[in-house]
Amino acid sequence: MNFAAAQTKPREGFPTGTLTIQTATGTNRLSIEVARTPEQQQFGLMFRNKLPADAGMLFIYDRPMRLSMWMKNTLIPLDMIFIGADGRIVDVAERRIPLSVEPIYSSGLALAVLEVNGGTISRLGIKPGDRVLHDAFGSP
């Protein structure tokens, strides 16, 4: 995708909603945008200058697999939460470096990735094994 064209591309088409993360220290509700189509997943959070503290983007795939993400054209540091089909957190990647093309892999099979502001995982005490509640995982 052309850098200049991507910067001006409208942010239409991302459905919005909420999800809940249950951790050992409490329950946290986040406002999310959902990336389901390949085009939405390719574009994701690229070229954004900020993301609200309790917001994120949920990338949902067709089937569980070992997922790979990167930070190309992403201007803000992000944490990534890899989520299995049952809603359990498989793996986390904290404070990923903006603009990096280094791949970030899930350690196991994941159906989705939740991208949030860098530092959110630490701030909320999110760990592998914690549960994410959202209709993508069969829970409201």
C-alpha cells in the first residue's frame, strides 16, 4: 500500500464494540474496533498518532493458527494479546517498537490478536491464561 495513499484512506468499515478481559486482579472493559476482512487486517492501526487508553483493535481470523504481526507503518508503541478460539490468552508481546518490520509470532494457535497501547498489558496485569470475553470466542 502506498504510504501517502494510506495516510489519507478513510477509517470507514471497522465495526466497533466492546470486549472484557478477566485477569487475576480484576475485570477490564475495552472499546474496540474489529478487523475481520483481509483489507482491514492489513491496514489495522497503521498511521494513527494516538489510541485512547482503554481502546484497541481486535483482529479476528477464520481459524486458529500461529499468527504473525508486525509494526510496519504503525506510529505508536503497541502491546499484542494473542487469543485462542476459547477466549484464553495464548501469548502476549509487550511494547512493540513503532515502524519495525520484525515479525511478532504467537507461541501457539490463536484465533485473534488484540492490539492495545504499549504498557496496557503491564498496567492491567494481563497474562497468558487470562480470559477475553467477546462474541468471537462464544461469550458476550
